[in-house]
Amino acid sequence: MLTQHFYHEKIRKCVAVFGTLFNNIYLLRKDSSGSVISQIKVPLSYSPKQKFLDRIRETEDMADAKLAIKLPRMGFEMSSLYFDPTRQLPKTNNFSKSIVTDNNKKTKFFTSVPYILNFQLSILAKTNEDAVQILEQVIPYFNPSYTITMKQFADYPDIVEDIPISLIGISFSDDYEGQLENRRTIIYTLDFELKTSFFGPIADTSIIRKAIVDFRDPDVPTVGSYSLTDSDNLFERIIIEPNPINVSLDSDYGFTETILIPGQGDSI
């Protein structure tokens, strides 16, 4: 079964797309009159929140500010993936595309397998005002899901997939244990669900260019081969071919119908 190598980079694309949604969030600080005094682009990285917390605790006395983690910041990670039986299509639900350089072959894509990828987005800040300012720039877009369009294959840019991303939960924690002079870290954790599908190997198959239908008398037993020279139970053969014969799969074309009857000439 597992004999052909293929890699469509689907998980890598899903991680990149998810992170791209949150890489342009800014935090504004204002004075008492409401004027903006500073604007900060919130850093985003692929990393679990525990890694940030460990780094913060290592430098919690702020002895060396250069080594300390600067807040606010955001981090995300893929936490799990599992099969989604509610979106499974029949195994015969394949599709194909024509090959521009060869009218006698087409590219076949087999039925995809639906999966759900779970992501966690962590918002870390020193004050609750900073944290909720970031949070309120995220949650309005998920009501309850936000759909993006992703290209499935690098070699076939016209094949795209709509991927819904749903916000399924938000949790809050305030890490203020320790001495009063230690750093305080407020954390909002957002749980997301991304629905996508995985494709198997891509195959090249031949195009059916001719269809032959034989009409036989069921009351007469078959004798010999099924050629037109037989005088057994074959009384008509219909041959269907595209016209012209080498037309592209995606083009509009007609058909040529040939009727052959044994003993009355080759065609009528």
C-alpha cells in the first residue's frame, strides 16, 4: 500500500495560515487625554506558552532586562489532530484534470480524508488592559468561524479548498505567585479548531476515447469470438468516438457514431 512517496505540505501550510491570521496585531497606549503615545506590534511566534513562562520565571527578578521576555507577546502551537467522520466523502468521489501537453491522459485526484487540527493561541501581557486590547482584536472575526481559502497543490494553483477556523474556547490565568517585585504575567488561552482534508498520491490515467456497445440475441448461444465476422448472436455494434479524436478533455466537442451490422456491410 505505502509504496509511492508523496508530500503535499498540508500540515505545514495549515500552521503557516493559522499564524498569518495573527501576525499583524498592534497595541496602542494612550495618555489621560486619549492621545496615542506609543504603538507596539505584538510579537508572534510558534511556541507553547509554557516555554514563555519558564523563560519569564528564570528572569523574574529582572536583574538583566536584556534576557527577559518582553511582554506583551503571543505564541501558538498545534496541539492535536484527529479524523472527522462527519465530512467523509464516498471513496468513489474522485476528480480529474486534463494535461495540457497530452490529450490522451488526465491527472486523477483520489478522495481526500477529512481531519480536524486543534491550535492554541496564547496572549501574554503584564497588565490586563494590554491583554484584553489584544483579545478584542481577535474574537470579533470568529462568529463562530472564519473561513480562508488555501491552495491545495503547488503544481495546480487552481485547485483550492475553503478551510473554516472556529474559536471553541477561551481561558484566563493570572500568574502572580511569588514576591511582589516579581513580574506578573496575565495569560489568555484561545482554543481553535481548523477543518481540512488530506490528499493521497496523484496519478496519471488514460482517457477513454472509444466506447463499443454490442447488441446480442440472448436466445442464441455465443459461439467463437466476438468479432463482426461471427454469425452467432451479435446483430449490431455501436462505436462512439469524440470528434475530432485528439480534442482536449476540457474542450467542447461532438461525437461520431458508427453502427456496424454483421452481414449487411461495415456501416449504415
